[in-house]
Amino acid sequence: PQAKDDAGLEEVRKVFNPKDGAIATLRQALGDLVIKSDGSWSQKPDAPVKLSSEFLKYLTGMTAISDALFSAQDGAPGMKYKMSVQPNKAIKQITGTLDGQSVSPASKEYSWPTSKPGVNLRVEQAGGGDAALRGYSGIWGIFQLLSNETHTGGQFRLVNVRGESGGTPQPILPDGSAIVLEVTDFPNGVRQAFDREFFWVSCPKQIFQ
């Protein structure tokens, strides 16, 4: 989602659709050679051929993307997640939209994709003043927003102003504290969906050992 030319939904569907995408075709071709446990694929002990660990890692990564972005019921792109803005005495409120949906300080369920893609957030400080916080255009905005921030578990910490090159990073808030976005329900249960390296899946050099 952070490539120079971002993939469109139709391109993503052709690869990751769990019903008839390329990853579904690959899974069907593997048949009983592999088993899935806790989101990871592994070799069946009695399989007649041995798959490389590199290939199994690739299969696990590609399947995780498919699980996060698509509905298992109808195979259409669609995910839901819950997020809140944690209290901070330096903040009056966070305003704006996530894919056209008004951001809420309380825990709220958001959908992706929507007819109004993109992220546009502003911060109103307790001491006065209103400023742009984060902005990303296109369907991958929510992923860019969260994957670009440091996080522990489901808490994503927005600390410094973005868009400046060189020099010392400037804090968003005068006291240097973080604006914390907390995700409590991840896209279709895939907890790593907003990690920086989630979409960094490399093709294996060899399939078999």
C-alpha cells in the first residue's frame, strides 16, 4: 500500500480473493500437503513432498492479507475494525474522517473500503489552536496512517508532526505527549494487519526443499 503506484481493488481482488483469486487457486493446488494452525501454514508430516520453509512463510503472509482484506462469506473486499482515541489532557478533540466516517473518541467500528476513501484528521489542542494531524489519500489511507506510527499491541502513538524533512522532529502537542489511537478489534481478526511490514511478502526462491 505504500508503493509508488498503489494497487487498485480490482488488482487486489485478482490475487487475494479467497474464492477465486490467485492465492485461492494456489491453496487448492496444494491440497493436503499443508495444514493451517493459528494463522500459519505448515507442512503435513506425512506429505509425499517437502515444501521449503521460505514457501510456507510466503503462503502464510499472502493468506493473512487475504483474510484481513476480504469477507470469507462472499469473497468481496471488506473489513471492519474498532478504534478509539485515548484521553489526553493536552487534547480538546480529534476531528476528521477515516474513509468518510467521522472519527470518534469512543470506541467505534469502521468499515473498509468505502465510497469515500482516504484519511483526514485534525487536532484541537486544549490550550487552543487547530492543526492538521494526518492526511492520506486513496483506499490505503488507514493502513498508511497506522503502519507509519510506532505501536505496542493495539496502541498506535502519534507524536511528531509529519511532512517535514531534516532537522529535529517537532512534537504535535506542546508537552510532547502522544496522541494514542487504540485498535481493539483488528480487520477480520488479523492482528498484524496494521503492522509496517504486513504487506512486505517476498516470493520464495524455491518451493520444494
